[in-house]
Amino acid sequence: MSDNQKVRVRFAPSPTGTLHIGGVRTALFNWLYARHHGGAFILRIEDTDLSRSTDESIQEILSAMQWLGLDYDEGPFRQMERQDRYREQVAHLLNADKAYRCFCTPEDLEAKRKAQQAAGENPRYDGTCRQRSDQPTDQPHVIRFKAPKEGTVTVQDILRGNVNFELKEMDDIILQRTDGTPTYNFVVVVDDADMQITHVIRGDDHLSNTPKQALLYDALGVARPQFAHISMILGPDKTRLSKRHGATSTLEYQKQGYLPHALINYLARLGWSHGDQELFTLEEMIKHFALETVTISAAVFNPEKLLWVNEQWIQTSPPEELAKHLEPILVQEGLLAEGHGRSLDEIGRIIPPLQKRAKTLVELAHGSAFYFTDEVEFDEKAKEKFLTAEVKPWFEKLCAGLETMDEPLEHDAVEALFKQVIEEEGIKLKNLAQPVRVALTGQTASPGIYDLFLMLGKERSTKRLRII
């Protein structure tokens, strides 16, 4: 890559299921690298596996990336819409004697494989058709790459240095199947070349594919991109991250009440660091991200750490920002109906007294349930213990005082009213506050007692105080 060449990176998921959390980190590292260098981030859908690719998965990928804010500059491109280009490049390699037709049947290949295994050799195609002179194109066949067989191929990896592969161990990989569809290793190279990808940042599970792809770049006469193979993500038990470690689907974290930025922040720190800093704004991540500070050791996913990061961002984010993410959770949890008509401003106003007590948006939603429901749902034990006949005259004095106040209620005025009732009745604050808390919320834990009145307003507060 020349000094004045613009950075161009891509994220290329296969739409065969949900977007895995490991895929999100790969997308994030590419996105950060592009944004840091003022380059382009390209989204490509690798949907050549017709038996497993679905439109539902594509939509899930797009929805997850939109939720996370990983915007792309070009795409999404779909490989199935580029079939003519792949056939054109196959023909080019055939004409250049860099590919050949292979007529070996599946039975032939299985017999060869078994013989090689019996001889203690690594199974690979033995080149039977490599020098075949007759080309009966009317017979079923695949197209194979004519790989060089002597020497080594060196992959220059930004994270791992030079990685050498012996050419004698390389297979003549299939470029095009019998049915005419192209294979993964081939289309990836054609796409990256056509899209002028400068850096391929992907998981280290693709490292074994890279020498095959490097040879294909050479055969097509295009420059190889720079490679960076990042480590995989492991579960807490140091095995590969899977569903048994918890949610691995990206949108599942949305349903569980995680902020998209918290998830991005946490994933950025899985394998990348900038000193001892843990919490990063997007601007800080973009400013400091560098492949040179990405480690090649496997990253361990820690659900507790993710929850801590989420808690920090919930506690420190502006209420108006949290409101955008809380609103769909309120609908999800049945606290608001679809098309409820509540404004984000209204939702944002009730957040400050609640956000210091919540680790997830689901907890924040449940903590605000008393505000969004007309009928208070009581903890029966709390109701029996605190809402007794004794507190009724205290509540009446509070109601009388509230009715003299203007809306919106003010904290100091409510506090002064409480002090007045306490003095007149000769009781302590806790004797009055806890029954009031239960009357207003149905629970024994809530935001500050004065904040409850400010959140509910005069009419709703007095109505709830007069239930006994």
C-alpha cells in the first residue's frame, strides 16, 4: 500500500445465522481502523452458501450493525449478485493456464483420500487432471487452481510478522463447483481485488486460508492486501465462545438491556488496549485505535466485566441519550404499548433518579414501572406492613399540602411539606417515608422519596396516597 493510498477495509459476514459477538468485534476493529485513517468501511454479504444463507440472517446482520452504530460507506454487496464477475475471472485463469478442469468423481476423490491417509499423508488432491490434455467439457467437472508446488509462500501479517507455508503442502483448491457456483476462497479474492481492499482484518481462524488466497491474488495479477489476523474470543472456561457461555447473538444483548456503546466499548477492549483506560467514547476509540496495540493472544469474554461497563455507561450517559434506548425496552417489557405516544423528553425526565440504581436498561425499565402504570402493583407484604390505618391522616396532610402547590412540583417544597407533617405528628422521617414509598410505587425500594413526587406529579401522587 502506497503512502497516499486510501485505507479500504471490509466486514464480510456469512448470513447463515445470527451475528455472533466475535463477528461484531471483527467488524468493530475494521470500522475503527477505517475511521482512524479516514478510510472506507465496506459491508459485503458472503452468501454463496445457498443451502444455509437466508434473507432473515441478512436482515439480522443489518439490524445489529445499525443498532451498534457501525455505519458502512459502501454496500451491502451480495456475492450472489456478482456471479458473472466470478465466471469471468475463472475463464481468465483457465486461459492463462493457471486453472484446469478436473473430472475426478466424488468416488475417485474418496478413494484417493483413503489411500493417502493409509500412507500417513495429509489428504490433498493429487493432480490427476492437472496435465490432462483432453477437455470433455460436456462431462461434469470442477475448476481447480493450478497452485505452484515448490518453495514457500510468505504471508505478511501486521500482528504476527511473516508466516511461511510450504507450497508442497498446498492443494489445488476448487475455484468453481460442478454446478457452476464459485467457492469461498476464490470469491473472497476477486471481491477484495475489485473493491480495492487495502487491509484484511479478520479472525485467526482464517489464517490457514490466507496462503491459498495469496497465491490467487498473484495469479490474478493484483496486489495482495495487508493482513491482520486477530485472536478468537474464548469463554470464561477458555474454550471457544458459544451459546453455553451466555448470549452470543448481538441483538440478544439489546433485548437484555445493554447499551450499544457499552457493548462496543467492551468488545474494543477484548484484544486492544490504550494504557489502563477501560471506558472510551467513540471519539477516543477512533483516535487511539492502532493494530500495533492489538494482541494476538486469545481474548477471554467476561460477562461480569461487560455488565460493569454497561452499568458505568448507564450511570453517566445523558438522560436524553438513554431515553432513545430505554423506550424500546419499555415496550419489550410491556410497560408501554406500541404507539404509546410518550415523548422521549418525558421518558428522559424520569431517568435521573433511576439511572444510578440500574445495571441494565431492563432493570431501569422495571425500576420505572410505577411511573408507566396507572394501577400500582403492590408487594403484598409491604402493603400489609406499611399501609395501615395509622398512616391515613399523615397521607391526608401530605395531600392537602400538595394541592396548594403549583406544577411542576419542586424538591424543596416537597421536602418542607414532609418536615411539617413530621413535626405536627411527632414522628420520624422513616415512619412517614416508607409508607409513602409503598403507596406511590408498590415497593419498598425506589428512587429518593422526594424525587417520586417530582416524577409522578401532584395529581397522580395524591391519587395514590388516598388509596387507604
